[in-house]
Amino acid sequence: MYLLPKTDKKMKEDLYIRVLLFANEKQETGFTWEEIKNHFDLTPLQESWIRKIFLTASDKDRKFFEHLRNDESTTPNQHYYSLNEKGISAAINYKGLTHAEANSGHALWFAGLSILLTGIGIFLQLKQTTLTEIQTAPEQIRQARIKQNAIDFCKGNPNSVSSGLYYPSSSKELSCSEALLLDK
């Protein structure tokens, strides 16, 4: 078996699809071999290949093109061909595949965009967390100073009933003896 070089194979695949879609567009009116030859500027070898791949020669070996009608008003008589159900199905399948490929490309693009936006969101959230920590640092330092001043006061006045500190869950003020116990 002779394998075609990759470029020749691609050219034949492209020609195959182009001929199939051409025939699909001319479904109702049909087309002649001269139209195909002229439309695709076929070499004799390409024409032979198209006949072999597309033209139904017998009922046992149905391909994609079948004889549609004769135009006896011309001389010589013109034969018109059209896609049969197998050819129509192949054209519909190709169009569906093309549509699916386009949609999958869009889906991949949106997925990539979504990942990018998620990454940006995470980055901004981390930045916001850092900024919040920086903004609360002065308040934390102020509260630590207040606590330290109260502890220093209580060390000098251990029997005082007012330390200046409060229980976290209520508004009750700690005595100095209680504040010194919590400091240990």
C-alpha cells in the first residue's frame, strides 16, 4: 500500500471536503462533471480520484454522488449529479464537527479567561489581606501600649479596684489584682 506524503494527503482531504460541500450546496439543482472540473480546476488524476471516491457506479457500491437527471435539451446530453443520503449525511456530519470544533475553541478561550480572572482575584485578595494587616497594626500597637501601661500601673498599685482594663466579653472593669493574674 502506498502512503501519500502528509502534504498530498492534506490536499486530498481538503479537496474531499470542498467537493462534498460544493455538492451539498447544489443539492436541488444538481451539477455536471464539467462544473466540478472547472470549479476546482482539476487535473485528470484529481478527476479520476473524485470519480472513484464520490461517484456511485452500482447499487452494491453506493458512494456520495448519484445520477439526478439528464438534460437532453443540450448537445451532447448533460448528466446532472447530486448527493445521495450517504453524501448528505457526510456533509451534515462535517458541518456539525466544524461547529463543535468552533464551540470547543470558544469554551477553551472562556475557560482560560476564567482561570486568569480567578488568579487575578486571588492575587488581589492576598493584597487586600496584607493591606488590612498593615492598617490594623497601629491599632494593635495602641492596644498593647494601653495594656502595658495598665499592668505597669497595677504593679505599683496592686490593691487598686480600677486597672483601666475590661473583660473582653463584658463591660466590667478588671481590678489590678485580676489584671496582674491575667498578665502572668
